[in-house]
Amino acid sequence: MAASLPPYALEVLPESSIQFSITQHPPSSGGDGDENNASKCVLTLRHTGATKECLAFKVKTTQPRRYLVRPNQGIVSPNSSETISILLVDKDRQVLWSTYERLGQSALDHSKDKFLVQSCVVSDEFAGQFRGDERGEGGQYRKELVEALTAMWNSVASGGTDVAVYNKKLHVKHVVDVFSGDAGNNEARAAAAGHGGNIPVSFSQPSQQNADQMSPEQLFDEVASLRRKYDELVAFSVNLTAERDILNNSLEQTRRDLNREIASRQALEKQGFKVGPVRGGGGAQDKCKRGGISMNTVIFVGILSFMAAIRATNNGSVGFLRSVPVLSGILGFNQLDEASRVDSALKDEL
């Protein structure tokens, strides 16, 4: 890695991400002190020796209230290294643990927290201020030197100098430590092993033994299996919710389109244009609203009138129409009368 870095860059370890272990209870402060701190991460910044000049560094984070970085800036001499301690605030550790208990490890796998390590070359005169200076707690420099470093980085950030700056981004991972804390609660938190562990568990064949008769390994497997099934159920519920939202949006869009089309057709009808029925079964309602007569109604009335006329003719109940001059000719009553007279004359001759 060092060969691909520019001479003004510090080698950062780990290279791409830093991991914090999340426990249910606060980390132990006895014995080895920070070595037992499960919510601590260490960065190593190494000067590769590609240049004989000292390099300044600054560590930034997107969550400055969640992490304590010590030291967050300093000077690294050629072929030497600097150790950076990053502590997770206990309040945020509790929040992350609560999230894990509610949603599982998958809710912590997509953390947006990031760190940025910047480095640049500084002059020997500036670096000479830091040689032999005694540091305080956490490797911090005294106040005057911290202010000098802050002013230097502010000048670089504002473009006051043409110093090249190397930026190294690091992602943050939060992983639940299921083996820390009370022994009685380890089995209940062992479900995290289902996220990446290789435990051969079959949920379709649950153990028939009582919990008191099961070994710790069997309890571990059983709880891990339940956790995996729970995570699958949560994922399925999330997918169903997403599909429901998609269907609701589609239905709402369809309703808006239908209302828009009905409004446009009503506007055309007010202007005197003749339009067909609205797609979707709205034609009959529109006809009722307009008060018009459909073609089916006209045909039905015509057939009914024709049948009534035939029946009336057979019953001889249309004689009053003979007195109407126009209708008597149209309906053929004159021809019928003539035919009747001829028929009567023939009967008299016989």
C-alpha cells in the first residue's frame, strides 16, 4: 500500500473501515483499563518515509458527539507512527444496543458514520515545536500547540496555502458482542450469530427437550434459529409494506387520471361537443346526467309500438284513425275499404 501513496500521505490502518463492538452493559474499567473497553477502536497512522519532512494529520468524523478521538491532530516524523484512540460514547452505545434488541443486527449493518483522516507536509520549523514536548492524557498536545495545529489546518481548508492534502475515508461498523456481559443473558443475545455464523440449525425441526435439559450449545443454536426466522419475518413484513405503498400510489394515480378525464369530457360537453362514454363504465351515468335517450331505448319503444299496432289491428280498435285524412292514407285504410266493397259486391252476385 505504501508504494501507491503520495509522499505527503500517511498510511492508515485499518485501511477501509473501523469496527466498534456493542455490548449490553458498559465496558469493564478494571484490570487492563482501556484494553477491556469493547467500545473502543484504534487507528494507526504511519509515516512511510517517502519524504524526509514531517507530516501533520487531522481526524474528522460525521458524528463528533458520538465519538471521542484522542489525539485528533498531531505531527508524525519520518518512519514513525501515531496511535489514535476512538471511543464510543456510552449514551450512544445504549442507543445502538436498544436498536439491536428491537430490530436485530441488520439494523446496525448500514451505519452512515464515517471518519476522515487528512495529512499534509509541514515545514521543519513548524514541526520543531512538537519535538520533545510532553503530552497529556490521551496523547494530547499542550494548548499552544493544539491552537497552532488548528490554525494551520484552517489555513489549508480556506485555500490560504497551496499545500497538497491527502484524504482517507473510513466507514464505521457496529457489531454486537454477544459474548460480553452477564452469562445468564448470553443465550438471549446469541441470536446475532445467525448473521454470518455457520451454525447448522433447522427451524423446521425444533428441539423437543425442555430448556433445563438442553446444553448451552443447544440453547445457542435454538435461539440463533429463532432470531433468523424473526429477521426473515421482519424482512417479509417490510416487503409487504413496500408493495402496499406501491399499490396505494397506483390506485391514487388511477383515481386522479379518471377524475381528470371526466372533468375534461364535461368541459367538452358544455362547449357543445359530442363525446363517447368514459372508459371504465361511466357512460351510462353520463347519459343519465345529460337527460338524453339512448339508441337502445328508441329501438325498444319502436318494437313495442309495432307490436301494439298489430294487436290493435287484429282487434279492430283502430277505426278512429280512418277519420284522420293523412294517417288514413298512410296506413292504407282507403285500400282496405275498396277491397271490402269489392268483396261485398261479389258476395251479392253469388
